[in-house]
Amino acid sequence: MPGPLAKWLSRHRDPTNFWLHMIGIPGSFVAPPILIIRGQWLIAAGMFAAGYATQFIGHLVEGNRSGEEELVRKLVAHTRLRE
């Protein structure tokens, strides 16, 4: 079974998707905590949303689903099976 990095790289082969993630990930997870500490809540929220949007655009370019979408689909399917 491939490791997490190998699995991630296999889902981000298109160079555009890869580089959109290289911009979007820090925009979503690095900048917002720093901005929150500095009291810039609105800018932090905007950076988080813009970073995620950038990553979702990358998955549209690649033609696959994001990890978050896959997780939600699995949870919904699991919930439906239990009904």
C-alpha cells in the first residue's frame, strides 16, 4: 500500500493542479493562523476560503474529486447503508 505522500502525488499529477495546491495549501493552513494571532480575522477567513477554492479549481483541472469531497461521499454512503 502506498504511503500518504505517494497517494497524494498520484492524485495531483497535472502540473496546474499541483501548483495550485502549492499556492492553496499555505493560503488555507499557514497564513490564517498567523493572521488570527494578529487579530486580522476577516483577512484570515478570506485567505482560508481563497486557498480552498484554489485547490478545488486544481481538482477540476485534474478531473478528479478532492479528498474532502471523497470523505463526504463515503460518509453519506455509509449513512445510507445503515438506514
